[in-house]
Amino acid sequence: MSGERVNWYRISNELHLKYQGKIEIMPKVPVLKLKDFAIWYTPGVAGPCKEIYDKGGDLSFKYTLRWNYAAVVSDGTRVLGLGNIGPEAGLPVMEGKALLFKYLGGVDAIPLVINARDPDKFIEVVKILEPSFGAINLEDIGSPKCFYILEKLNEILNIPVWHDDQQGTALVTLAGLLNALKIVGKSLDQVKIAFIGAGAANMSSIKYITLAGADPRKMVVVDSKGILHPNRPDVGELKVRNPWKYRLAMTTNAEGVTGGIPEALKGADVVIAASRPGPGIIKKEWIRLMNDNPIVFAEANPVPEIWPWEAKEAGARIVATGRSDFPNQINNSLGFPAVFRGVLTIRARKMTDSMFLAAAYAIAGYAEKKGIHEEYIVPTMDDPEMFIEEAIAVAEKAMEEGVARRKLSRSELEAEIRELIYRPKKYMDIALKNNLIRILPPYSEK
Ligand code: NAD
């Protein structure tokens, strides 16, 4: 294990108390004299109000902040690995997400934790909020209700909706898998994939890896009760309680494999685990049962299902985890900031599957251009150019799919996206130089 000894909880507690909030709202129009408020507020502001009223609600994207405004919405029912800790306790996470949205994607995101644990009430609240926003990011909502909420909102909203615990993970997992397969020289439609865990993360990975060309019949999915198959004793119950998982039981595992993780890994080319913190969920000896050149994604946080060095000792050719202290970090932050940058820039009505795949190919392609190898299958988060390419890919696909409210040429897209992605970094420099953001201890301890 790496020599990480930092007490992140203590440092974070102290700094959260000192800064009391990680983002703030700032003006973006000149206010040089008080009379300027006659433009930005009354009486002048009635002009844009009337325009929007006369010509239709979509004009709010042109006249207001809406075009770049996203909500990070959570009911706090499955926050990080902490479980159902409620909306207030989830707020620091949603605020952190809003910070990442701004810093990496130039997206104005606000955290919205809501007291709506009933899924239909949650859906109603988001629908009611729609006129304020250009896109919705759902976060840390328990499974299986998160599947229902995403599907329903996707159906009824006229702005894109994204559930990062599902799609964000799936996006970066798919990008990493595409490159890992290039390295080992296997093709997606041929490989046998074992999925360990059938929750928010893996259910979505299965969906999109299938859409990208993998054969569901060659997939074996394991949850805490063992391998999914049509004759598992709980399938009747699943049909009612979790139809998404039920569908998997019916469509995967053509060979009818039964048992648990070792049986699923036998002869598999790839294992993608998003189950529960390890180590020891996947044992070394089970990796030895896999096909040649095994690919191991052990994504559980904070400790992967198997330590990377154990997987390697057992013969894994490529190992990815959710952690930044090992190579190949499968990190949602490579996905959502650019996806939102893309959809907001062209004011998309929907997030389609093809837009998702375009983002995955862009992430994979960017890493490939830089030179992929066993320890570099996805780019790292510190590369703004990657976010620009990914955002352009999403925006172009949205225009192609006919879900964009705006049409831009590639060069126009690139110019706008580049400016927006670098803008917060410029602000940060100015704020630091002018002591508007101060470096307070124990910031420097980390
Ligand atoms: P979830 O609670 O929705 O699903 C967990 C699934 O794992 C369930 O299907 C459960 O039955 C199964 N499971 C639990 N213990 C198991 C075991 N011993 N064997 C087989 N299956 C088991 O959770 P989620 O949101 O899907 O997240 C799962 C894990 O993945 C968490 O540890 C989370 O931190 C991690 N994750 C990592 C990333 C990343 O970017 N690296 C992203 C999302 C989630």
C-alpha cells in the first residue's frame, strides 16, 4: 500500500469550519454605479421578462444564467459509503460536487439537498425546479429507486438529466475497458465479463458496455446473493422489487453458471467489481481462474475489492481502482464536468445513449493519443484539454441527434468550451493574488 498517512477527515473538518462553504455566487456583469441596477434589475429587467413571456420559455436560456446552470440534487439516502445519512449531512458532498463542476467544467452548479425520500415526490420536486436549470445531476440516491427516478426524469424533463453514481461510473469504466482491451488485443464483442455487484454503478456499466458492443450472454453478474440466473430462487421477488436486476437475470449468463464470485471469474477475460469495500471480496486465487491476460477493475471505495498488487501477483495484466494513489483511477470526475459542459453549451434537451458513448470514446481516444499502456488506460483529471475534447464530442453528438437547442461549428464550440473551462482557473489565480481566497491552515499539511 502507498505510504498515505494524511488524516483527511480531520483536515477536512477543520477547513470546512474555516471556509464555511466551498463555492459562492459572484456577479458576471459590470456594476460600476448603483444606477446600473436599472439595467440588471427593475425597471429594465422587465424587458427580458416580456421577451421570454411573449416568445416562449426557451428564451430563458438566452437571457439568463439558465444555459450554464445545473442542480446537484440528492435526498441523502446513499451518501458516499456512509449510507442513508439524510439531506443535511449529504450537503458537504453535493457542495464538493458543485465545486468540481465549476473548476473542471466551468459549469455553475448548485447543491440542492431535498427532503423527498419518496421517489415520486423526488421526481415531482425536480420537475417543478426544471425552469431554473439547464441540466440536472442526481447524486447519492439509494438503489433501486435511483433507476426509477432517472428513467422517469429522463422521460419527462426537457433538459438533460444524469445520475452520476450510475452513468458517471459507467462512462469512465467503459472508457477504461475499451483501452484495456486494446492493450490485451481482445475485442469487446468476444470477451466474457464478470460483474461483481449489481447496484447503481454496475447496473449502469452493464447497460452501457452492452450498448458499446459487448454480448450480455457472455456476462455473468454477481450480487450479495450470488450469480444472477433465471432460476435463482429470488427472481420472482426481483421482478417486483427490482425489475432492472430481474431483466439482467433473464438476459445475461447464457451458460447458466451458478454459484458466487469464483464461479463467475472462471474463464472470464474481464472482471468489473463495484460491490463493497475490500480487501478480500475478490481473492487472489480466484483471479488465477480467469482467462489469459486478465483485466481487473476493482472499483470499491475507499478500499478496492482486491489490492492491485495482489491482483497482479495472481496474474492480472491490467488493474484499475477508484483510487488516485494507484495507476488507472476510475474516477467520475473525468466524466461529468465535460458531459455537462457539452450539453449546456448547446443547450441540449436530452442526454442520449449516443452522446454517452461519444463521451466514452472521447475519453478513451484522448488517452490513446497520449499513449496507452498497462498503467495508463484513462487520462488523469489534471488535463483540461481532455475535458475540452470530451465536451466537444458530447455537444457534436447532441447536434447530430437533433436534441440541441443551438447549432455551432466545431471551431465555435471549441472556442466557447475552452473559454469556459479555463475561466474558473483564471478566477482562482485572481482570487488568490488578491486575498479573496486565503490559504488557511491546515491546508498546507496535506
Ligand atoms: P450499491 O449499494 O448500489 O450496490 C452494491 C452492490 O454490490 C449490490 O448489488 C450488492 O448486492 C453487491 N454486493 C455487496 N457485497 C457483495 C459481495 N460481497 N459480493 C458480491 N456482491 C456484493 O453501490 P454502488 O453505488 O453500485 O457502489 C458500489 C461500490 O462501488 C462502492 O464501494 C462505491 O464506493 C464504489 N464506486 C466506485 C466508483 C469509482 O469511481 N471508482 C464509482 C461508484 C461507485
